[in-house]
Amino acid sequence: MGARFAAGGGREGWLRTGLTAVGVGLGVALLLLAAAVPAMMHTRDQRRVARDTISVGEQPKPTDATFLLAEDRTVFHGEDITGVLLQPDGPAMKPPPGVAKVPAPGQMVASPALQKLLRSAPLLRERIPYTITGTIGHAGLTGPSDLYYYAGSDQLVTYDDAGRNGNAYRMAGFGHHSNSEVQGPVFDLLLVIVLVVLLLPVAVFVATAVRLGGERRDRRLAALRLVGADVHSTRRIAAGEALLGALFGVLLGGVFFLAARQFAGHVTIRDISAYPSDMTPDPALTVLIALAVPVAAVAVTLFSLRRTVIEPLGVVRQGLGRRRRLWWRLAFPAAGLALLAPLFGTVKGDRHVNETQVATGTVLLLIGVAAVLPWLVESAVGRLRGGPVPWQLAVRRLQLGSGAAGRMVSGVAVAVAGAIALQMLFTAVDQDFTTGTGADPARAQVEVYGSHTTVERTRQQIAELTATKGVTKVVGYTSAEANRPDAATLSGDALEATGVPVVVGDCASLRELAAIGTCGPSSVFLVPPHGSDGERARGYLRPGARLDLNTDYTDHYTGTPQLWTIPPGTPTVPARVDLMGGWTWGVFAAPGAVDGSRLSDPDAQIYVSVDKRTPDAVEYVRNTAATFGVNTYASDVYGTTTKASFTQLRRGLFAGAALTMVLIGASLLVSMLEQLRDRKKLLAVLVAFGTQRSALVWSVLWQTAVPVVLGLLLAAGGGIGLGAALLAMVDRPFRMDWSGVASMSAIGAAVVLGVTLLSLPPLWRLMRPDGLRTE
């Protein structure tokens, strides 16, 4: 009978059931999305591993199926772009995943996203000049926004056994490596809290959606009591109405999810994107959602009727009734705190985290926010008196029925409280996943590193970078290793025990590494090791000592000794912190002091400063560096580095929070429209009696603003309390992040304000005279 009431009753019944189904459907859609995330991430990781290019073990012998490979990574406007250069050893080479044919030299196959970017960015096209002959398929990409390409080359030379004198690795195929890493208990705690904070507001909104139209439902139940139904029958009928709306909501949620999935390829949130086929919910979780939502709808409906006395002549809840009790509402956060308290100071090292205990305790604390909010709204508005007409209308409405307003804001309060706690936790443990590089971005903004180069080539590269648009200063040097003069008689570890760095650069560059005074074209300086570095080499780091510049070998000496004598009278100067925060020691020589051609396998280290007022100055530097060959890499200079897993978790939190806020806004809009529909006749009567429409509009705004302010205050308190508990678990001192509290509260307030503004056009239509008509 309840299902028949929900499906019948003409347009009024269908509209009520439809609004409930939409509200539930939005929540179900996001729950299905959450159920699809593990499969999506697993699929992305599988494709990433399948195309992996990291060589494992010794390089294979050349065959018709092997190939040479070199990576050519770059960055454009903050977007990471990965290029892979290929040179087959024979015709039997198997193409990489998603590629039908290995590109010929000078040609490339690129991802659709990269092709689109290249068409719109001529500056990047200069850096990646290969002719596009094909597109990488889904099997070779982690997502539709992946910026990836494979290019053919005939300039690759394999590294020797010492990893030198080449520019590429020989490989027999793709997909040999997986770099999964164990993150530790702090990361596990972050992951659990992120999932709870993102999904709990969804559950709150689903519970709110099944209570839409509660006042009209109670009046219908009173009519049933008038014709003979008992109390238990009316509650079963109410459960039947809610059950049908929830079942429609589950079906509608599936439709919403399938429709939204088709647009997944066009949405990128913090570098995370997926193909529609990747968004497949876990079957077990899908069944659980399909069963749990209708059961929850029935349970919430019966729970909402616990304080409602439905009599044949009316519903007692329409009066002021009994005040809400606080004690059982405080039991939720108390129980949550009791679960989390034993874990204080235990989440560290390599100890296992009890995810169930953490999740349950966090859920109870956040549910406490939603449970206390109706009591807080009722208590606060009950003390409000006087004021302008819109204010009095809003306050009186809240005094007569604050439950709906409290429920509408409860999801926002839970989301904001969880976000504040997470922000506090992320800020506190950030140092666990972020390490300082020691680099000074004020001294240089771009580092250009080149391996297997020469002194003359480094000098030319410095000149080209100096002439690049937007560059203000360039310093650089060439570094190699020298050994003791009798190295030819040694083997094994003894060959590496007394290595002495040899740094060749102009005077300006050498002054970035050491406190050098007078310097000329043939000057030589000795810089002693810093700390315990190079203790065994100190005996060979003195004026007049001889060094062997030949170090082109591994554990056995090969080649001809290249003996060089440190000039007598060479001064010793102290080292200074270099641009990357390190200490360089050894023999520092100007280009005229040593024959650069005698150095073994030298590397180039170049640091570039740019004019920030020149648009794309860094991109011009990268373009210039790209012409130096595959052995050269240009990277930005950062003062800190963050673990990729921690960064991905933060990006996932941002993506999930964005989707949760969309759901919050949509669900609030549905709730607001239902409340306005319930008050249609009242609004029309007030207008008919001469009430100004602007006063009614302001009254609706005040009806929203008061619960929102109270909800955000409660959310701030609850979030700070949960954050303090989480900080105690990871053994961190309590520290408030007031900027995080302010930003999270502002986002929550903006969502509610936006929904209220969107509800004003329907409100204006509801105040027309035809609202007085009754059937």
C-alpha cells in the first residue's frame, strides 16, 4: 500500500517520489564511482607496468627482437611529458603496448592528448619535432590525458658494461618492472581517513534524501489513521513509500553513473583521468550498495517516526513538541574517541594500523557532528526574538520545524569537519613525505645535466643557453673522475677507494663551488673533502701530486694510463654550498689548465637563471636543452621533493572532494526545492495578504544562513577535535591550521549559498496567485 501511495496520487505523488529518487540516485552514483576507483587504479597501474621501460639486470645480447631505448622526458607549463626513443636491432622487435608499428627514425606515434597539445603549442612543437604517423591506443596509456609518445631514432648507442660511453639501454621487451612501494602506517592512516571523509557525507545525503516530503507523508498517515489503520500499519506503509523511492533511486543512480562514465575521458582532475571502460565498479560492492541503500531508507524512515505521534486528527510533530535530547547525540563522538584513544602514539615506524578501528572511530566522531547539529539549531533558534519581517519569518519557520534545515546542512557539516581534520593531519605529516633538496631556487631556476659529454661541448652548450631568450645568467662546469697514479696495478674495490673529482669550468662557475679569489684561464685550485668524504684520497689531493685521468673501467683496469700532475704551488681553497645544496671537492681547473679530451666519460652540470618577467622563459631554456641530445636533461630547481604516492593521495583527495561537493550541491538543491514545494500554499497566501516578495526571498535566505552558520561552527569544532585525535595517533604536537579551517568553511558556505541562489527562480514562481488553488 505504501508503494502504491508513492507511485500514485497523480502528479503530486510522482513528483514527491521523483525528488526522492533523484536525491538517492545522486548518492548512489557517487557510491558506484567510489566502488569503481580501485578497479580504475588497478587498470591504470597494469597499463603503466606493461609499458615500463626500466631495464632490469644485465642488458641482453643483440638479436632481431631486441632494441635500444632511451627516455626523453620534459615538462611544458607544469605538464609532464614522457617520450621514448626506439631503435630496433632487427625486424622482429615487438612494438610497445598500444602501438601497431615501431616508428621509423624521425617519426613518432603520440597519445591523443599530446597531439592536441602539440597542435596548440608551437613552442612545444619545436622541442618535439618528430613527424606524427600514428596514435597510441588505450593499451599503451594510463588515461586519456596521458602525454606520451614513442619516436624512432638512428642515433642511439648502447651503454657499455660500466654504464658509460652510450646513450641508450638494450632491451628485449616492455613491462619488466613494477615500483610499488610500502608506505608505512602513517600513509595507511591517511588513506583510511580520506575514504571515510569522502564517503560519509554521501551516506548522510542518501539518508536525507529518503526523508523528503516528510510532513506531507505524515498528513497522509494521519488520514489513514482516520479510516482505521493502526500505528504499526502506518509505519509499515511509510516504510513502503520510502522503499519504492529508494529502489527508484538505486536504478536512477545506476543511470546517472553510466551516463557520467561516458564523460570520464573528458574530465581530468589533478592529472587523474580514466577511460569509460576503466570505470567498472567492483561486483561485490555494487551488490552491497544496491541492497544497503533500500535497507537504510527503511531504517531511516522508521527512525524518523520515533518522535512522531500520528493520530486520526493530525500529527503532533506539527506543534513545538518535546525538545531534543543531547545525551545520546554526544554518545557517538564519545564512542569514537574511546575507539581512537588506544591508538594514540602508535601510528609510527612499521607498526600495523587497525584500519577497521580507525575507520569506525572516525565515522562515529563525524556522525556525532550530524547528530548534534539538529539539537544545536533547535536550541539556538529557540532563543531568537524580534528583528525585521524577513528575519522573523525565517526564525519562526525554523522554530516550528528546524529538523529539515538541520538535516539539509548536516552533510555539509560532516564534509567540512572531515576536511578540516584531514588538512590538519596532512599538514602535520607533510614532513614525513617531503624532503629538502638543499637547492636554492633563488640562485638558479633550471638545472641542465648532460652525461657522456666533453669540455668543449659543455662550453658550447653554455654559450647557447646564454643566448636563449629570457636567460639572465648561466654557470656550468664539466666533471670527471681521476685516480691514484698506480691505479693500473690495482683491481676491485681498491680502484674506487681513492677517486678524486676533477672539475673543469670558467672562473665564474668555479666560484659557485668554492671560495676562489684570483682566477685566470689556466688556474688550478684544490678543494679538500667536506666531512668524511674522500678520506683516502686526501694524500693525492696536494700540489705536485700525480693523478691518472683514465677511469674508463669497472673492477678491472683497462686502457692506457693518462697521468697528469697537479701544478706545484696550487692553492687550497674551502668549498662553499653549491646551487643544489651540496659540497663539491677535488681538483678545480680552468679550461686552459688541463686537456679536456683526456678526461674519462665527463658529465656536464649547467645552472640557468631566467628573467621571471619574460613569458615562457623556462620553456625556451628547455627547448634549447632539447637540441643537446638524449643524454641531456633539463629540470626545474626545487627546494623540496615530495613522494609520488603522497602527491597522488592528495590529488585523489582533491578529485574526490570536488565530486563530493558537486553531489552536496545537487542534493541540497533537491532538498531545497522539496521544502519550497511543501510551502507553496503558505507562500501564496502570504503574498495574497500583501507580504512583499523580497521579504519572502530574504526569509528563505535567512532560513538557510542560520543553520549554515551554526553547522559550520559545529563542523569547525568537530573537525579540530578529530584532527587533534589524529595528530595524537601519529604522535605529533597539536597545531591549528586556521587557514585550512577558514578555506574549508568558506567552501561549505559557498556551496550552500550557491544552492540557495539557484532556488530563488522556483521560489519566485511559487509565489504566484495560482498557488492558492487546492484540489
